[in-house]
Amino acid sequence: MEKELLINLEKLHTTKLGIIRIKKNLCLNDYEDVIEWCKRKISQKKINTVRKGKNWYISFDDCIITVNACSFTIITAHKKKYKS
């Protein structure tokens, strides 16, 4: 499954509101192109990719990116929540 995502990495996109949401959730205000940032992170070797239903969940460091598996739209990205 992960290979399918990597093969189609150039199709990755999001909406204007998606860009705002990703920047806010991951504190990426210094990054102009969050789509390229997400592509670089997804291309890393130390990621965990899981497909649940229609979405991929890509985990790395302390972040999770959610991508629609059919349209390759980045739905959201956020910091992992740790249980106390």
C-alpha cells in the first residue's frame, strides 16, 4: 500500500482551507509550500503508513498526515496525541 502512495506522490494536493488547517495544526507558518513539506515527510524512510477505509494515515516523528486514498487529497495533518 505504501508503494501506491509513493508512486502517486506527485498527485498529492489539498484545498486552500486544507493548507490553512495543516499550517495551524503543525505550526508550519514558516513554510510557504506545505504540500511540498508533506511530500518530503511522506518520502522519508522512517514513516508508518496505514490504510483504513478510504484514507491513508502516515505517521512520522510526532505527526500524522491523513490522505484520501482515491483522490490523493491531504485532508488534514496534526500532532499525535499522547495518553497520560
